[in-house]
Amino acid sequence: MKVLKFGAVWCPGCLIMKPRWVEIEAENTWLETEYYDYDESPDKVKEYKINDKLPGFVFLDKDNKEFLRLQGEVDKKEIIDILVKNKNK
């Protein structure tokens, strides 16, 4: 599984989510993540149809097919539950 994280320096919710993701990634070393800045990665923003409601998180399975998308501030427990439930996707 891979999570694509989209954010921006001007996004308050992104600043809140950043330390949550640091913890999540430290606790789940098997998880692949990639971060894309909304302003600096227009190709990825367009490819994944990310709107300006940031942060945005795109969950991909092992075949790089999207199976879930979240926007805004998300509770750490909710993300962990999603990861545990979908770890083998």
C-alpha cells in the first residue's frame, strides 16, 4: 500500500497533519508514502485530480490503483484503522 499526501505551505490543516504522519510512518515502517506540494507539483495534482481542499490523501493498493481518498484533517486513529484494514491491498 502507498499513500500519496498532498499539501501546501499555506495550508493550516497540512501543518496539523504533518506531525501525525511522522508518527504514523514511524509506527508503520512498511508503509510507502510520497508527499507532493500543491503549488510545486502541478502534474501530480492534475493526475490525481486534487482540488484546493487540502490536505489530501490518496490511498493506493499494490497495483497503484486508488481505493480511498481523504481530505482535510483526519484523526490519527482513523488513519491507523484504515492502514490495518487495508495493509495487504
